Amino acid sequence: MSRVLTGLAVVMATTACYRYVPAQIEATPPGTGVQLLVTRNGAQEAEMAGALDDGEPRLRGTVVGVEGDQLLLRVPVTRIQEGFIANRMEQAVSVPVGEIVSFQRREMDRLQTGLFIGGTAAAVAGIAVLILNPLRGDPERPGPDPDETILSLPIFSVTIGR
């Protein structure tokens, strides 16, 4: 049981809850996830790459760097599903710094993530208690009446020797 809870905690920690907070372009290191709101002129290259959601001038991606007055971003353009594996195709686009209306960096929300992990762990523990409690047997509860008919539903059976 502890292995299951540990595994669940690790999975939940790696799928943390994020939020976007206002930031300065110059203070954001390469590799940081960001969200931009840009003017229509600033979104032209991203629009050609297919990186805009529903034509809205909002971009989400990863900072590659700043070259002159251009912010270089790696943005997702499509997703390829091969069986259970999903690969994200990304493309680098440049956005003029002067055309950025809002710049926010992505950061982990520790409170929301902790509440999510705690709630999930409590739910798993509650389910485990509900499942395992009847298996222990209750000394105060009498056993089944021998005159009662017990209904048995075989889920799996194998016939040998007929």
C-alpha cells in the first residue's frame, strides 16, 4: 500500500498545478515557460506557424532568448499521437518586443499542488479503508446464519475432465 501511495505522490508532484505571473522579459532566463498577449502585428509569424489558439493573439511557449528587439519563443504547433505516446511538435518564432502587451512567466503554485496531492492521497486512503475494512472481519458482528442461502456468482471458471 505504501508503494502505491508513494508512486501516486510522485506522479502527482510531476503533474503540478501551474499559474502565470507577470514578469520582465529581460529577467526571464531561456528555458522558462511563458504566456504572451501580443498585438495582431506581433502575432503574424506565430499565426503563420499555426501557434495561435483560435486566432487569439495569445502565445504560450518556452523562451529561447532575446536577439535585439525580438523575443525568440519555442511554441507548440501540433501534437502527434502514436499509440499511447504523444509527441509535441514545436517551432521557433520571433515576436517583436514592442508588440508584446502582456508578458507572464509560468511558475508552480505550491499551495494548489499541495492541496491537490493531499486530496488525492486522502481519497486513495479512504478507498483503501473501504475496501480493506470488510476483509478484516468485525468481532462484534455475528457470522452468516447457516440457514441463509448464499448466492455465488462465479466470475471465472475452468472445467477440467469432461
